[in-house]
Amino acid sequence: MLTAEQVIATQKANVETALDLASKAFEGVEKLVELNMQVAKATMGDAAETAKAAIAAKDPQELLSLQAGLLQPAAEKVAAYSRHLYDIAASTNAELTKAMEAQLGDAQKKFMATVDTAVKNAPAGTENAVALVKSAMAAANNAYESVHKAAKQAADVAEANFQAMTNTAVKAAQAAPKAARRTAA
């Protein structure tokens, strides 16, 4: 049976965990806002330089060449932004997952301790019920571990696909100015 002190301690731990999770999520949002501010500043600077170069163009050929030359750096910047965005999301998710797993592990230990205490105090003849509870807990733990492994594998595949897509986009952007120059010539 749980005492009032145990319930209060559990509630205190739950509040601390919730605050820790909120703090980690907020850190991720801060990183995202900082990244977006950097991108906005860089984009404004790039737009100003591009406008000046476009105004200074002497003929349509020079303007076309300028446009073609902008495609590759823009694609690379989008790819870099996407990588940073993905890294922020992945690291925030990893921190939240780690905290949740620690909380879940602690809860499992406490539950198993409660079950063990109940088993010690169980009346004679309840061995089958105790074995059933322990078997259910083992099955739940195995199911959780299987789901966790599958989710990790899915995340790894998603990351590999993201990297491949980014690399393909950058290569396509690198090829586009060359094709535009050949067409213009």
C-alpha cells in the first residue's frame, strides 16, 4: 500500500519531469528561432547584393548569367538550413526521448517494487495470479523494447533518406547553371 509520503514524492517527481521536458522543448524552440533569425539576416543581405548586381547588369546575357549563378548557392543554403532544422529537431527529440525513457524506467522499477511487495504479502494460493502479473509485465517490457527498436530504425532510415534527398537537390542545383550557360551560348 502506498503511503501519503510516497504519493507526494511521486507527484513531486512527475512535476520535476514535466518541467524538465518543457525546458528541453523550449531550448529546441530557441534554437529554431535563432536559426530562422540567422537565415532571415543572411537572406536580406543576399537579396540586397543580388539587386545591386541585377541593376548593374549591362545586358540580358549578363542578367541571365547572374540568375544561373544564384541557383546553386540558393540550393546549398536551403540544404544547409534543412540540415540545421533536422539537427535541431533530432537533438530535441533525442533529449525528450532520453528523459521520458528515464521516467518510464523509474516508473517500471517502482511498479515492480510494488508488485514484489504485494507478492510477499499475498495470501497462499495466489501464486498463479502473481505469475500472470509478472508475465504480463515481462510481455509489456518486451513489446516496448520492440517498438522502441522499430522507431529507432525508422528514424535512421528517415535520416538517410533526408541526407540523400538533400545531396540530390544540391547536385541538381549545381548542374542547372551549367545547363543554362550551354543554352545561352
